[in-house]
Amino acid sequence: MKVTCQIDGLLAACQLAQMAVAPRTTKPILSNIKAVAHDDALVIQATDLEVGIRYELRGIKVSRGGSAILQVGKLVNILREATDLEVTIDAGAETTRVTMRGGKYELPGGDPAEFPDVPTFDQGGRYHEISAGVLRTMIKRTQFAANRKDNSPRYSVHGVLWEAEKGKARLVATDTKRLALTEGPADLHGEAEAKPQSHLVPLKAIALLERNLTDDGERIRVALKTNDALFQTERATIWTRLVEGRFPPYQQFLPKKSAVQFPFNVPDFFAKVRQAAITSDDESKRVDFHFSGQKVTMQARGPETGSSEVELELPEYPGDGIDIAFDPSYLTDMFRAIDGEPSAILEMTNGEKPAVFRVGDQYVYLVMPMGDRE
């Protein structure tokens, strides 16, 4: 295989593929990527056997077609430090030569036949389409709420629940202390009267998919199967095994009715939470909120961090006084996810039941309150 291509494009493609490379593996071949050159394209594949990507880089010069194993870590470092615009890769059975006007490198090769192929997207089956801009927003507003701690025995909360039914898709994530849910329009293809689908997608695949959503208007194809899922963009196909386990029955956790419901200004509320959290200590990780008289007072204190007290006017707060405490990071994560929204709705019942933040009809964020100070 011998190809010449733009360094920027190849670097971007390799960095995307690198996200699917196995960091530690008993199969050394999986520490690399596979490249296949044909016509005017270079198809790059990477997988850790749980998640994989097939990315097509177009508009390159193919002097000799074929396939090769590339050491992606070394290649990324070479391309990142390069000052030229083009690079030529000449890969043989045992050696890969990387040549630029200002230098050349030789890297060990490998047998492409040993590399497992990443599945391709089958448009003949059932799938749904959703715009990249909508999907990127949905991912941003949910994935942060999933459990990222390795010590959790509940594997099901380490992924994002992906549900699809006629006309819409839904993403849900939780770490059992908070829950984020969002919906967006989707077009169903295949079995028009098929039952709704519900599958758990691992966070690694979600992150890889998000990195590939660069054109808001692009239509993304999503095929949810029994044991795996496929996502197809204009340039990439992402494959993933699904997370085993049963996702918590999230519908049961969403309050049917709240005692207090009122709109608030998102940027102002976010700013006050950050201000109050300055003196929240690492042990307690809490900010106390006192809602009363069309305003909220936020307080945080710690033996070594001092104390803070900030106020925010809430002209539309309708209820009696409510005292409730939250981990401020749970709120700031949500506020960053809805960045750009001018307003939201807050629903509460008391200081012991979860609070619910809503943005329009398509985003819900539930957060559990903290208990009384000891």
C-alpha cells in the first residue's frame, strides 16, 4: 500500500480511530489500526472488540492499493509534529515508511489479515435517522449523568439508554443520584409497525459518536440490534457491543406532580451556584438552598473553606419556603449541558424528594437532594 494525503486530514482521522484502540490488550494487533487504500480513498479501522470505527478519508492519491497495519500512536505523534502539508505512507509486509519533505520514518508493520474487520452498516434492516445537530445536543445533555466509576456493581448505569420509536429517539443516563432524559425527532426506516426499541450503549461508543458529529445538517443512521449497534455518518461507521444489564425503570422516578413549579433565568442561576460553591468543602460537597419570598438564598461552608451566602431574585417563585441541599457539581454539570438556554423550569416538593429541571418538552434533569447536615 502506498498513499499520499494531506497531513491535517490524516491526523484527524487517526485521532478519531485512536479512541477505539485498546489501551491494554492480550492481542497486540489491536494496539494498531488497519488502513485499506482503494481508488481515491483510505479506510481506517480500529477496534478493541467492544467498540470499533471504520473511517473513510477521501481525496487522496493512491499509488498502490492494498492494506497495512499502522502503529497509530507513533503515527499520530509524527503527524502532529510535522510542518509539511503532505505525507506519503509506503507500507510493506514488515515495514511502514512515512515520508515528508522534511524527514522520513520507518515503523514496524503487521499482518492485516490478523486484524478483525469492523462491521459495515446494513441499510436493508431496521434503522432510524436523526440530524447530527440534534443528536449532538442530546448526547451533551445526557452522557455526563451516567456512572463513570469503575467500582459500581451496576453495569447498566455505565451506559446511555437509547430508545427509538416512530417519530422520535430518546436518550437517558443515570448514576442513581441524578438522571438526565432528552428526546429528539427521528425518522424510522424498515419495519414501519415495529415495536419500540430500547438498548444500552456504552459511554465509549457515545463519546466516539459525538466526536464524529461535525455537520449539524448531516443525517445520522442508527441501527439498534439485539447485541450490538451501528451508527453511520457521512465518513464513519461506528460499531459497538451493547451494555448488559437492565436499566433502572426511570419512568418511576419522575414525579407525576410537584408542589412548586416556576421558571428561572438559567445564566443567573448558574452564576449564583458557582459563587456559592466556592466555599463548599471537599467532604460535604453541598450547597444549601432556601427558597422563600420570591428569592433563593444559597449557602456553603466548611471548617477549612470558610462560608458563602448569595441571593437570587425569583419573581415567579409561587410557594412557601423550601429548604433543600444539592451537590453543586450535579447542578453545574447540568447547566453546562444546557448552555445557551435562556430559561428553564424548576419543580420541587420538599427538601427530601428529588428536584426536576425542565427545558421545553424535550429535556428533563432529576437530581436527588442531600440529607441534613450532621
